[in-house]
Amino acid sequence: MHLWLWTDGECNVSCYIENNFELISKEECKTFSTDGVPYMTYIFRKEL
């Protein structure tokens, strides 16, 4: 069983990695990006 988590660049992404979450996806969401500032989204999972 896994715990899945979605977050964006506003959160402390390194905290999830430090707590044994596996980074599954890292993508830019162009809808919310501005010139020169990408809006990043992340999907993590953790084995329960």
C-alpha cells in the first residue's frame, strides 16, 4: 500500500525526500508559470 502526495513548488519539497517519500514526477505546469519563473508540480509516494 502507498501514500500518494501531490504538491507544488510553494511547499518544502526537500522535506518529503528527507522523510523517505519517493519522487515519482516533477513537471512544469505552464498554465501557472510566468516569464522566467516555472511553476513546478511534484508527485511523491511512500510505502506504508
